[in-house]
Amino acid sequence: MNWNALNILVTGGTGSFGKKFTEVMVRDLHPKKLIIFSRDELKQHEMRVAGFDHPTLRYFVGDVRDKERLFRAMQGVDIVVHAAALKQVPACEYNPFEAIKTNVLGAQNVIEAALDAGVKKVMALSTDKAVNPVNLYGATKLCAEKMFIQSNSYSGEKGTCFSCCRYGNVVASRGSVIPVFLEQRKNGALTITDPRMTRFWLTLEQGVEFVIKCIGLMHGGEVFVPKIPSMRIVDLAKLIAPEAEIKITGIRPGEKLHEVLVSEDEARHARELDDMFIVQPAHPWWRSENWVGAKSLADNFRYASDTNSQWLTVGEMQNLIHEQS
């Protein structure tokens, strides 16, 4: 893709992903214009002061709950990356209407504004918690996935293309367990809900690079899933604080022992490449792209954090944490 001829907009642009996405775009791909769309003017100011003041950057104060503001921000935009969301599981459970307004109705606003503004491609960020969700956050992200994928039926073959990227825990991002462990280490005791728990892991840089790659690959209607390693949470705790006491507190409501990135049901219409899985739409009314050359998956295939073939070693996770610090 010729990125230096494109105008890009990222929602949630002052969040962990948005800042790293901005850094990579300005450093490596040099878009014509990059619009950072977020609702907090203080975070935008702090981002500018921290060095994100490149001439190609534009800061738009706005909320994804406001469709009119989104439509105004998307004028002349070629590609939208939708990263804005309420993502703290307990906060979403305690404030369910607010989670739905941002994660579901906000997704609808992004879709409708992109359609009306003639945006070429929209890539939405999702999460492993959207697969067989057990909490409201996961349920809202599942709804958002379905909305983005099936919105291709509104634009048809030559209109706006909508796809999603779905991946696991991001090392040292805001809300990650790693900053929690680092803080608990000061008191000599770390809390873990269940010693059997596993999670998928990748770095912010890897997540951003994956999203950028998939924008170039997308036809519209795919959920892209990277092949990434797993690690047990108890091993992560021992890595961060080997001398600390580990206290088992019991699994919390809305929490899973293991996460799934591709379910058995999705596997029937998914395909595999060397470095990713591509979940194709179950109802592709708008086109018949079938990813010729990608492999079909075996019956009852399930891509889960506990049965993953890739596992992070202690040394590898140490390097990832060091890279993010």
C-alpha cells in the first residue's frame, strides 16, 4: 500500500494502541495525514508534549458516541482504525449501559459515519474475550465484531470494506496484569486468581504491525487472528517477582481459566496462513472471496491459550517486558 498518499483516522488515538500505532505510522509509513480521534483533550495535549507533534498529525476531540462528530472527522479519510472502547471488565459490569453506548452503539456510529463519508477501509480491534463471552465486555466486543463484519452488506462489493483484528493480552498495556504485578511486588505478595490460568500474549508493537499488515490484506468481512504464544499467569508472576509470596484469591466473576481466539464453530469457515488464521464471514452476501491458497482447518479445531503449540519461555517474556519498559 502507498501509505504516504492516504489519510488515516484512529479512534481511541490516545490509548495504548493508538499511541503506538501513531508512532509506527509516523516512523515507518509516513501517511499523508493521521487523525487522532479521542474524547480527552488533556491526553491529546500530553501526547503532543511527549513528542507526537509531527506535521502530519491532527488531533480531533470527539466521542464515538457522537456520530455527527465522527462524520465530520472522516471527511477525506481513506482508512479508519477503530480502537476506542471501554475495556476494563469490572467497570463494564458495574456500568453496563455505558459499555454498550461506547462499545456497541459507538461501533454503529463508526460504521455509519464511514459509509456516509466514503471511507475505503475500516479495521476494528477486537479481543479474545469476544469468543464465547462470559462477561459484558466480551459480549459487547462480540456484538461489535458481528456489526463490523456484516456491515459489508450495506456497502456491497465496491463500497467501504470492514474487517476486524482479534488478538490476546498486550504486554504491559494499560489494564494489563503486568503493571499490577510490578506494583504488588513492592509489598512482597502477588495475587493470582487461579494457578491454572493461561493467556495469549503479544507486544503493542506486534499488535500494531499485525493490524497494519491486515489492512493491506483485507477484502472485507474477515476476522484476522495472529498466531501468538501463551504463558501461564503463575509463571509470569514468578518471573516478575521470584521472591514474592503468591496468594491464590479464587477466580473472579466473568473471568475464564483459558482464552480462545478461534472457536470450534468458527473453525469450520476459517482458513490458516503461516502466521495467522482468517475467520471468514458465515453470511458473505456481498462477495465470494474465499482466500485461495489458505488451508482449511481440521474438524473440531480450537485455537486456545491452554492447548497452544507456542509457549513463551521465561527469557522470552523477560525480553518482551524489557522492550516495553
